[in-house]
Amino acid sequence: MAVYQTIMYCVGPGSVLLWMLLWGADCDTQPRAEEVELFSSDKQLTLGWRSEPPNLWNEIKLPFVTGGPVLQACVKRGQRSVLSKWIERRDAHHLLMDISIAQEEESSGELSPLKVHLFDTDNAITRFLNGQTVLDLQNSKLFSNSDPPSSIPKHLNRSLSLNLGPVTRRGFQLAFSYTGECVFIASIRLYYRACPDIVSNLTSFVKTGAQSGPVLGHCVEGAVESSPPVRECDMDGVWRSQQGVCSCERGHEEMDNTCKACRIGYYKSTNGRGECQLCPPNTRTTKEGSENCECLKGFSRLSSDPHDLGCS
């Protein structure tokens, strides 16, 4: 599981500024974004993907290429496709792909793209469907038909974090189609980014896949909602700024992103960000987390008197 740098959000009046590795007032320190892997060809002994027409895509092992099987389409020109097995979506809402490919130069001088297709589906499909192409991939460093197989790794082009788009069903299938002379796909990795568990602004949010929409948070113990706390996880696996507020309830004050009960001898009579106050003269508390102070024996005050007024 890969990680990214820590990011801090600083919230100022009327705006939200994204600062990298800086600290400012009211900053929201975030843990590192996560990458959740759904598939890696490097970890497979065999792929078993469906070639159409049959046998025009093959699984091979290339010299000097480590990892799993390599997909090859080098039999003849013309449309040929290869369809993956069904892959469970899990908590993904937006798919990303890392891929390594090598392409042979073409006699016409015009290079055909390797087309990438994505099928968002609840159940496995068994045939390639001519649908929307989500990516067209082309290499800049090509090999010729006179190059030995051992030289192919030198012509591999690795592309990272390619955006395949949203997924909403139970699972999906990936497909490639090609009309050029020869192409090798040496590595395929499919994954999504996720915002990790976070506690900030007296609110906890659970791990959530990127682009999943608004997520409702929960106030920490001792805090109450002033308005429902909501956040969204953006494409990079970073939580956006929080909408809505949690604040410490009566008898509690904010300390290190928690709500601590007021000590004996202190009180807090309202919800909000205020601190616990020392009991006024001739009053006391008998337990932690008190909302007001009671008069000592032999002292009194009117029921209409404010909480910060001592007893006489």
C-alpha cells in the first residue's frame, strides 16, 4: 500500500488554503493518503484473460522482465481485443491504473494506439463489447522487428496514475484492443485512493474511497453537533475542508482535539469552545465535568443569579 505526503488544511475567514508541510492557526493536520490495490498482474501466475479473436493475445514471459505474465499481441494486424476477468470493486469509486507497454514501429509511420476499455458491471461479461474507450496509449520509444526479444524491456514505457474514471456497480472488467503490428503489456496495476481515518475539529471520519461523495462525521466523546459535520474525499485521497461544526458540551473543554471533563473546582455552563472556569468565591464542584458550581454550606445565591457569581 503506497502512501503520500502529509497535508495540512488551514481554514481562514471566507476561504480555505492548502498549505504543504506548514503550520498555521486552526490547521487541520491530515494523515497520509492511501492507495488500495485491486489487481496487479505482477502478482499473478497466469491471467486467463479472453482473447478475441482467439489466440491473437497470448501470455508469455519476457527475458529480463520481472513479475507476472506479459500480454502480447503480435500475430497479425487488425482489430484484436483481450478482456480481463471480473474484479470486485470493493470500496472504489474512481479507478486508477499503472501500466507498462512496448510497441513496435509501423511501416506506415503512423502508430496505432493501445485502446483501454472499462466495463462497469454487476456480473461478469464473457465477450468484449465495442464500447467507450477510456484511454488511448502510445509509446514514444518504439522497437523494430529486427530487435531481439531481450531488448524489449528497454522500450517499455511506464505510465502511472492513469485515470480510468468512476465505477458504481459491484465490479468491473478491463479490456485492451489494438490494430497495430505488435504490442507488449508487461505490467498492469489497478487501484483507488482513499482518505484514511481522521480525527480533527473534534470530529472523526472513517476511511473512505476517493470521490465517494459527502461523508457524515461523528463528534468525539464529550462533543455535540452545532451543525452536521460533513467532508468529501477528493481524487488524491485527501479530505476536503469540513463543513459543519462539533464543539465541546457543557462541563467539557477542548484539549488536543478531544473534549476533557472540567476538573473538580472548575465548571463550564455552555456548549462551545470556551475553557473551564474556576468556581467563583464560596462555591465548589463535587465531580468532574460539572456545568456549574454549588454554594458551600452556609452560603447562598438567588436562582436568577449568573453562574459566575459567588455565593454570600
